[in-house]
Amino acid sequence: MIKILLNVLYGFIIGALMLLPGVSGGTTAIILGIYDKIVSAVSSFRKNIKKNLIFLGTLALGGGIGVLLLAKPLETLVGLWYGPLCCLFGGLTMGSVPMLLKKTGAKLNLKDILKVALWLVVGAAIVVGIEFMPEDMLTLGDSGILRFVLLFVLGIIFSVGFVLPGISLSYLMLVFGVYTPLLAAVSGLDIMFLLPLALGILVGTVLTTKLLETCMNKHPLPTYTVITGFVAGSVVALLMNDIIPNLPWTDGWYNIPVCVALFAVGFAGVFFYTSRHGLD
């Protein structure tokens, strides 16, 4: 029962933080130390259906509660204190980097250090590069079989943002011109829009997590280092798009020390949490 309640709490936190602009659910799962468990539960779902269903179901329940209860308060908080809030999450995110780097198993030799540096740059460049992609790249057109197939393929692409940390699913949808139509489809219950997209995300999530778990087990150094790059790149993107434009000239110079303090608090909190609970 304690584990179930804890999973609901984890899901609540993930669901709530995903409401923040540019925040990845995968990154939040890493901060909480349950990312590997989620990947394993999805990729090996049929090996222990009951256990995995309870784990994923309680996470989903908590996530739904988090979205419903905190959507309005977070919207108000973001509107009042956007820059400092982004700094806090940036600190929380960067606090997980030491834990991820330890998971790579890299040694303190020149060869491993160069490998880590290379894969870090690759991961960060992918996330930052997505931020520079123009929005509304595709036009979905009228309904029909071609549109159905296109939405299914887009769902598979979006599953990457759904599974991998540091990549914002909402921003991917903006890039491909699906975000606004999706909101309209949800409000209007457009099944022919939602169904292929949901199927694509479901299929892509299963395929992505299976591949990711295999890479984590067989090639931990490049896999965890690229994931670390995703996480670090998300903080760089957050800095470029959300923190710098909002500080200090829009909110006042006094927010700079506040933001630095919040970043430090976030980093220290996650760093000591992961260390103390053996998540490194």
C-alpha cells in the first residue's frame, strides 16, 4: 500500500510539472529516480502484467490528479513568477546530472572522458536544435486515409518526446503544427483525429522503450550520456527561451539573486535526494 501511494505521489508530481512550459515528463521521472523503472515496466509489460499494470496505473492516476488539481494554480504561478520558477526547475533538472553520469559507468581516463564529452554534445545539440525548428511545419489537410496515416506516423514521432527526457512533447507538437488542432480535437471529441495519434504514440512508446532498455543494459555509457545531454540541453533551451527573455528587464533586477538562489536550492535538493536514497 505504501508503494502504491508513493507511485500515486510520483505520478502527481510528474503530471503537475508537465504543465510547466518546456518541461519533460521524462526529466521529472529522472529527478524522482523512477525513469528506469518506467522504461522497464513498459518494455517488459507482458512479463509481469499485474505488477507493471499496478505500477503504471498508479502513476497515471497520480498524473491525472496532478493535472486536474494544479492546472489552474500553476497557470497563476507561472503568470506571476515565470522566470524564477523556470530557474527552480532548471536547478532541479541539473541536480540529476551527476546521478546520470554515474550510471554511464565511465572511468576517469582520457578515452572515456572523450566519449562522455562527445555524447553529451550530441544529446544537448539534439534538444537545442529542436528549439530552433520552425513551428507549423506540416499541414494536415482534410480528413481521409492519408491524414489518418500521417497522424499515426506523427504519433510515433511524438512518442520519442513522450519517452525521452529533456524533449518537450508539447513543443514537438507545435513544430509539426499539431498542438492547436489537438486542443480543438480534444474539446470537440474528434475521434478520427485523436485515434490515429493515440495509436501512433502507443506503438511508438512500446518500440522506443524496448530499444531504450536494450541500450541502457548493453551500452550504458553512450545511452546514459546522451540522456544526460538531453537533460542538460533542456536546461540550455529553458535558459534561452524562458529565463533570459524574462529577466531582469521584465520582472525587475531583484529577481536575479532570487533566481540564482532557487536554481541552487533545486540543484542541491535533487543532488542530495538522489545520493541519500541510493539513486546514483
